[in-house]
Amino acid sequence: MLREALRDPDPLVRRAAAGTAVVLEPEDRVALAAPILRDPVRTVRIEALGSLLDVPREQIPAGSRADLDRAIAEYRAVQATNAD
């Protein structure tokens, strides 16, 4: 069901699914959440990032590490924009 939700056309459903992935084992999280780091909607990408932050970097496939780095940079930029 989570796999289907991550492909849902509604970004709110994808965002919720990306956040829910945090309860999975790290290897399952990587398999499901890493592709969402390329989602066209920023909040979905950032939620996917949150699900992957405690996964050791070496467990993230090399092809997804650049996506992870972009999502981290994007998260930091959003936080800087919203800073008081």
C-alpha cells in the first residue's frame, strides 16, 4: 500500500507516504524513499529526505546520493529562507 501511495498523483498522498516510510527498516526505506527524492514537488522531496536521514550514507545507492545531497541543500535553502 505504501508503494502505491508513493506513486499517487496527489502530492499530499505522496508526502504522507514519504513520511510514513520512516517506520520501515533502513533497506526498505532506501528502496521506497530514495526515488522520491526526485519528486517534482519540494515538500514531497523534503519529507523523503526526513525518512532517510538516519540511514548510513553507504547504504544509499551511489546513484541516489546526488539526489540526497540535492535534497539536503534544498532543505537548508528552505530553512534559510524561513529563518527569522
